[in-house]
Amino acid sequence: MISNFRFAIVSDLHVACPHTIWNHPNRFHLVEVSIPALESVLEHLTQLDIDFLLLPGDLTQHGEPDNHAWLQQRLAKLPFPTYVVPGNHDVPVLKGNQQSIAFADFPYYYRKFGYSEPEKCYYSCQVLPGVRLIGLNSNSFNQRGEQIGRLDNEQLLWLEEVLATATDELILVMIHHNVVEHLPNQSHHAIANRYMLDNAAELLQVLRRYKVKLVFTGHLHVQDVACSQGVYDITTGSLVSYPHPYRVLEFHKDKYGRQWLQIVSYRVESVPAFPNLQQTSRKWMGDRSFPFLVKFLTLPPFNLPLEEAQTLAPNLRDFWANIASGDAVFDYPHFPAQIRHFFQKYGAIAACGTPSFIDNNSTLLLG
Ligand SMILES: [Fe+2]
Ligand SMILES: [Fe+2]
């Protein structure tokens, strides 16, 4: 097996060619920057001599054929291989409509980017000697035709087969929805649970059985590294929302056979139309966060009455931007004790109670 390699992750690109951009006053995503931000990242990655690039879904604004076509043409020009999986925004409908491609068409756009067998929406491929990437589809449709984040049984069975025959390889899994919680009680939170894979527990069981340690996700638009009983879920924030991050990762096997993964995160600092992208985008998010914060405060565990939620919300203007940045520590000493305590739990505090800043830059010992 190769003992050193380097790859990058760019997530939730939400590519929107100018003629496809929706005009909606409360739009949370700064899709205006999708293409210039991506170009700036690609320029950087081209200089770094990476072995491959991973895009864990939400490649497009909302599954528009023009945006998928633009992206696949752009990726075809890159000097390194790229692999994608679909996000909920890439395949929002089972049958194509005026706006979006049909679910089954997705792999045909990305035949060169993982889907060499485009009749399936998932794949396994050897990306380097002894390194296998498994791209999973987490988008399913319930009986009413509504989109849900769930891994179907067909994929779970297939995954078991692949892992059973790939025991000598390092396995990297890429899937759009989160498989380990990145926020307190994420699986049961009325707003945050939609970012988790419905049957994450089933997938984790299979991964643990075969000692798979690395899963790369997106969807939450937050920089976070979480671990559950040996499985790391490394989720990367969105290129179109604050802090416009991307990651470069370096795998290394030392002379004792120990495997290390070094993670370094970068941010897109500016694009031509937004010279102060970091400040503008942080303000953009703060300006739009009030309704979300009020709802958040009325839900468990806070359960505040609406009036109190509306009073506290302005204090939390930058709360979500700080969550999205990763490695944040929260304290609101003037809040009621119980509320203050709940907010502290959103900080980067390890189980032992001390801060643990591993979301953006860290080195993980994989074993
Ligand atoms: Fe997204
Ligand atoms: Fe998503």
C-alpha cells in the first residue's frame, strides 16, 4: 500500500451559473460566489500537487441540468482525479422536472468522477494502490415521493460485500449526510436531525465491523470532526457559506506501521465581486439568522417561550457563523444558568471537559 498521499475536500459547492441564480431575499447561501470561489480553490489545489479531490455532494444549487453540465465540464479539465457523490440539492426529485435533473441521471453526468458504472448511484474504486474510495448515495424517496436522507438496503448489502473483499486496503467512505453527530443530540433535534443519515447506526455498525475509520460528509455546512467508537466523520463546511472552507489532507504511514491523517483547512478569503468575502459573508449570515435563532430557542432543550426567544436571539447573531467555523467555544454569562449551560455544549469541548480544537487543523492517529 502507498504510504503517503495527499487529497483535498471541497463540499457543498452549490454551483449556480449566473442565469440560474434564484432571487429570494432570505436566501442563506451566497451562491453568487460559487463559481469564483471554486475557481480560487482549484487554482490553489493545482499548485499543491494533490493525488485526488473529493466533493461530498450538493454540487449544484438545486439539481439544474445547466449547473451539473457546467461542473462536469470544469472537473474534466483538472490535472487530478475528482470523485463526487450526490447531495440532496443535486437530486431533489425522483423524476426530472423543469428545474432539476432526474435522480437516475446523476451518475451519467459524473461518469469520469466515480460513476464508471452509471446505472448505479454508488461505487467503489481504487484511487491509489491499496486505497479504496466508496461513494455512497444517501438520497432516498419515501412512499409519498419526498426526499429523505437514508441509505437503502441494497447499498448496505453491497457495502458489506465490498468491505469483506477489501480487507487489505485503506477504505475512505464519502457520503453527503452526516453519520456521526456534529451537534449536541443532533439525531433527535427537530432542526438538526435532517442533516443526519436516518439509518446512520446501521451504517456505523457495518463500518465498525470492517474497521473502517474515515467517513467524509457535507450537508451541514459546518467545519467539524467527530468520532464515534473509532469512526471519524469529517464534515466540511460549504464553499458558498461562511467561512467558505476547504480541506487538504495528508495520509502518512510511519516506520512503525502507524497510520496518521493530517488535516489542514483553508478559507476562500476573497473573490473579485466580494473582496472582503469573510467579513461580508459573516454579516450576510448574521443578517439572516434571526428567524432561525428564534425557532432554535423555542425548541428542546431550550424550550423558551416565543417572547423570551425573541429577546435573546439578537445576542446570538454570530452563533451560527461561529458553529460553521468549527473550533468555537461559547459562553453567554448573562444568560439564565440553564440556557448558558446548553450553549456551552455547542462548543468544541471534549468529553473530559477541556477544549479540543480538532475541527480545522489536526492530526488523527488512525491506528
Ligand atoms: Fe448544502
Ligand atoms: Fe445538503
